[in-house]
Amino acid sequence: MISNIKLINRFSSRSPQSLFLVHHYPFSNNSNIKINNNKRYLSSSTMNTTTIDKPFTVIGIETSCDDTSVGIVDSSGKILGEYKVSQWNLHKVHNGIVPTIASKAHKEVIDQVVEGALENASMKIEDVDVIAVTVGPGMAHSLEVGVKKASQLAIKYKKPFCSVNHLEGHSLVARLNQPHIEFPFFTILISGGHTQLLICHGVSNYTLLGTTCDDSIGEALDKAARIIDCRFGEVFDGEKIISNIHGGQAIEILAEKGNPSIYPFNVPMLNSGNCDFSFSGLKSELQRRVGKIKQTNTADERPLTLQEQQDFAASFQECAFKHLENKVTRALNWYYNKPMGSKKTKAAIAKKNKLKEQDEQQQPETIEKAPLKGIVVSGGVAQNQKLRKQLESISKKFRLPLYFPPTSLCTDNGTMIAWAGVEMYRNKMTSNPETVFYIPVWPLDKNNNQNQFFKSTLKEKEQEIRKGWYNNVVNMFNKNDGDVNNKKDE
């Protein structure tokens, strides 16, 4: 019986404003509380310095959004079994993911998915050595389903338990089939819920350099697909309807036959002095232009032609990827103490902030800049073939090898959680399944409240709102710790 599963219910929407975005500037001033660095979710500063070298297997459970997925891997990186149930048909009628429907669907199939993965691996749960599960970030009630199931299994069968950060699952999965990837590496994490640039120093040890101020790149591409008349989960490519795909994939398919110069967009934040992103303005400009074309010489709105869809898709994708390229280049220039932009750009930054040469790089004492061993690109948007080619030029410029997970492991999946569990268990980073609770907001960088390399683009009010998100989690963590300790004393 599970005596203490602590739940945080504040966040239940996939909206980046209320769920996934955790800005890295103004967090809690209590340096003793670090969600990535405590007795339940251990990080490199508290982990045992010895590692586990004997072979072992891990089952990973992922329910952070709308896919119920389980993967089983061994410590050598071999995928033993997988099983996944998606929810496209359930959400299609709503033209987007509905959190309550998603969590209900998870509950209905979680047992089936776990058993299916075990069957595909020709294993029983008793044969598995470690249980790993996504505990955050994600949609609250969806996370709850996976956490409950994993806790039950770990307690019943007395298995070691790993609480995995969903973002770390994305970040580390490239090492599953490319074990030669060494730390530290530069991580470009681009998905439907996140756009982050990080330095991965080791397992559960990250430095955040940039994130989005509003929509993630994946969210922006999803919304762009709807703006140009793509139905949720599908696209017509001129010959056939392709189903069960995200909006970003629809944009990529249409863009292949489009002209990106037909509807040019201005690249956002060219003159910012940081490595953050903003996609909401780009999305709004797309909506304005599409609306104008639909109203041309007609009393009622007309649908876009296929060619217009293709040209808008190509133009939007071109600009979004250029924005990403610019910020990746800026972050790497900063890391290697190179000028972050052109003289014109730097002058504009200096004038705007009334600080001459503000963009010239400093050498922060809070980060040891060890030579990077490569660039890892992960998350659903990492599947995009055009983006892969564009990032190759950056990797060559900085003479860094470029790594991608297999395309099947770019989107949310249980296998990446199992592999993160391998990395964590190997470093003795285990948790107590009896006191685990899910964390809808969970930064990868455990020093969010200390490292401030760049001036924030956000207004003070918005910074305070985001600070509140994190503090709510910290307060809940403190309360849960108190509850557990009191029960132990009774």
C-alpha cells in the first residue's frame, strides 16, 4: 500500500504560460531548496561518487502529456521492449489536447501499456531491476497516473526507483545508441512544450543559458499549422491526407514544396542581449497575414489554397529556424568568449540598454567552462530534416560534433525515461517511491536562483509571476517533507 503520494494540482493545462515555461532568472532566494538537488531527486552535488557497473535493466513510464508510453532498456543501451498508446482521435474533435481527457485516457490504458512492453521484451516485472518514471514537468493529472503506477510497482516488487525529469529524458537519450557522447555537451532542447539552450555537465547537472519568453518553438509550429488551416493531427500534402502527426510535422511537409521568400517574416529579438526566444509575435504576424489574404475581395473568408499553405509554411519555418540558429550561435559565442553578434547588433544593444558594449562577454565565476564535447539536439522538433541541415553549419563553425537521437526517440516516449533511469541508477540517484510526488514545474538547472548571465527580456511583473510558479513547488516540497518527517516521528 502506498502511504504517501504527494500531488501538486495547480497546473493542468499544456499552455506554456501555465505549465512548461520556467524562466531562469528570478527564482527563490532560499538556496537550501533545490528541487533537482535533494534526497529524493539527487543531482551530481549529492550523489554517491561510486557508480554501478554490473548489467541491469530499467522500465520507464512516460505520461507527462497525451501519450501513454513504456520502454524497457538494459544498461548497454539495448531496447528490450516498447509499447505506446496515443490519443489522437480523442483530442481531434477538440482541435487540441484537453488535459482532463488525457489523464482519463492514461488511467484506462496504463496497465495495458506496462504489460505490453513487458510482453514485447519477453519479460515479467520481476525480471526488471529498476523502475523509472517521469515525475515532471508536465500536465499535473497526466503525471499523476504514471507516478502512481510506477510507485505501486516499485513498492510491491521492492525495486529501486528513479524519479526522472522529462527534459533530462530528452537530453540524455542520444547517449542510448551513441555512448561515445561525453560530458559536457551543449543541449538544444526543442519540443512542443520547451525551447531551451543548456550546458549538460553530467547527469542531473545543467546550466540554462536560454529559454522562451512565451511559446515554445514546437507550440509555435503547432499553432502555425492551425492558422494555415491544417486540422489537428493531420495535413493534406496535395496527394493524400497524412494523419497522426504534430503541427510541426505538418509545417515541414507543406514547407518542402513552398517558397520561403513569398511571405518573409522578421526574425525576432535580433538586438536582445541574451539567449532567450520569443515566438508569439511571429505567430501573431502569421495570423494577421493569413487573415488578410482570406478576406481579399470576398465578403466571407475563403480557405487558403494549397500553394498558399505551402508558401506560408516555408516562410514561417524559415524564420523560426533562423531565430533558433541566431540564439544557438549567440550562446556558443558566449561560451567561448567570442563576440555575440555584428558590430551593428552590439551597438543597438548598447544603445537600448544605455550600457556601452554590454554584449561583450564576461567570464562568470559561477560556471567552469570546460571544453564542450559536442552539440545534442533533442525533442520533437529535432526530427525536422531541414533544421538538422541548418544546425550542421553551426557545428562545423564551432568544430563540435552534432548528435541527434533516432527520430523515433525525439518525441515523448518511455524508452528515453528508461534510459535516463539507467544513467541515474548507474550514479546511484534513486528516490523513495513511498514519498514521491509529481512536479508540474521542474527546472533542469538546479541553480536557477543564482546564475544570471544575461539580462532578462521579461518585464518585472512577468518575472514575478514565474518566480511564483517555482516558489509554489518549493513550498509544496517543504510541506511534503514536513508531513513525511512528522509521520516518521509519530
